[in-house]
Amino acid sequence: MKIQRREFLKQSAAGVGGLLLGSELLSGAEPKPPTKFGPYDTVTLGKSKIKVSRVGFGTGMRGGNRQSNQTKLGKEKFETLLRFSYDQGVRLFDLADLYGSHPYVIPALKGIPREKYALVSKIWFRPRGIPEQERPAAEVLVQRFLKELKTDYIDILQLHCVTSKKWPSELEVYMNDMAKLKKKGMIRAHGMSFHNLQALSQASKEPWVDVVHARINHTGDKMDGKPEVVVPVLQQIHKAGKGIIGMKLVGEGKYRDSDALRNEALDFVLNLGSVNAMIVGFEKKWEVDDFAARVERVKPKKKSEVA
């Protein structure tokens, strides 16, 4: 029988015990719900202990072949936008080899201590997508990433666009190499960016996973399934202590021209309780401030209020 949205949301809220965005399951006690959601509040990504801002900057809008809408802005405009977002409060910057966004961040944040912000990058292991055909080992790639980023470490390194439910065996070599890099201090946490529901469903059971990227919004646009199917999976991942970074919050830009849809999307995701942080592919300064203002207007709901 098809579940109705009202009942689904009630079950979702109950399933996470009323916990809100950025809350922890580690203490054993249910924390008090916040009085508001601050867009730049510091949140912790599960058991990884990595702290980031609730709202992060995604650099891969329409990304592929080492370019994106952000890199196409040009060096000066892109770096100015990155610095503006930091000055507003963003402390999470989501990058990838696929996007070609590595070289822009450190120049944009010149003079700011490295520990003041978190960098995410992603390994593209799939065929096509980047110019070369070779897919080197994780350590070779990370050495290049660090040079491009002009940093000694990457906070979160993900395997990019995982779609196979057999990834625990198919990607074992990458996973083992990334675990070694973590021990060396070259990365602080590792995980995957998922683009398939069956693949995502495996994350809660795999101890290797520290943090996941998951597509989530209230309509199912650009997602791995309908919200009523995806949300319980995210709840399980959250309960397992994994950090969750939400992406496609505004339907990969589909809600850009609709105030109502953007507001509904934020109300939905912020009150789920299973998503720690979220990344948005900002292309203009006003979008940073507009998104932050919309986050602040979302009212945290008690279990009895979620309907």
C-alpha cells in the first residue's frame, strides 16, 4: 500500500527519535532540539569527529571532464566567490578531480589557517569522465591532489559516483589504499559519493565508511529513489555513526526559480535528523546569502509537529 507523505514524515521523525540536523547519537541521551538552524553552525560528521559548517560550498555544478559551472566562472570570479562564502561562514568546501576545482581553493583562502576549514575531494575511478584513460592507485592520485590543493592533508576523500551494490568487493583495493592513507595522515576520513539506492544501502553495514554523500530532497528530483524510500536508508546510515553530507538539495538547480520549492526542500531536509551537512553549488554571491537566510527561517520541529 502506498504510504502517504503525511504518514511517511511522521514515521521518519519517529525513526530518528526526533533528532535534528547535526545531532549526535554517541552520547546515548537525546539532545534538546535547537531553537533554530544556523547555516554556519558547526556540526560533526558522525563518528569521524570532523567538524564543518552546516552549509557547504559545492564546486561541481554540471561537473565533468575537469570543469564545472564554477570553474567556468574564471579564476578571479570563482576565487572571489569562494572567499566570499568563507567570509560569510562556510567552512566546508566540496571538490573533486572530476570538477577540476582543486587549484582554486587555497589561493581563494590565502592567509586563513588550514585547520579553519574542511576540504572534500573525490577519486574518479569510473571509465570516461576525465581526459585520461588510466586510473592510478589511490596513493598516486592523492599525492597529485595534495600538490594541486597546496595542502598536507585532505579532510574527506570519497570514491566518486558509486552505483554498484557490489562495491565492498569491487572497490576493495581502493578502500584498502585509502585506509593506509588515513593512517599516514594524508586524509582524515574516507567514504563514498553514492548515485544508486542499492549501493547506498550497503553503507550502514560497512565499517570502512566514515562519511557518505547522498542525494536528498523532498520531491525525489535527481535522487536515487523517492524520498519515502531513501530516507529510511539514510536513517540507518546515521544510526550506524556515519556522517552524511546531503547533495542535490535544490534538485541540481531545478528549484532555483521557485521560492516555495527551495523553502520546502530545506524544511524537509533540515528536519529529517539524518543529514549532518549539505552542499550547494553556488554560482553567485547572492545565492550564498539567500540560501543562508532560508535555512535560518526553517523552524525545528518536535516529533508532534512533523506532519
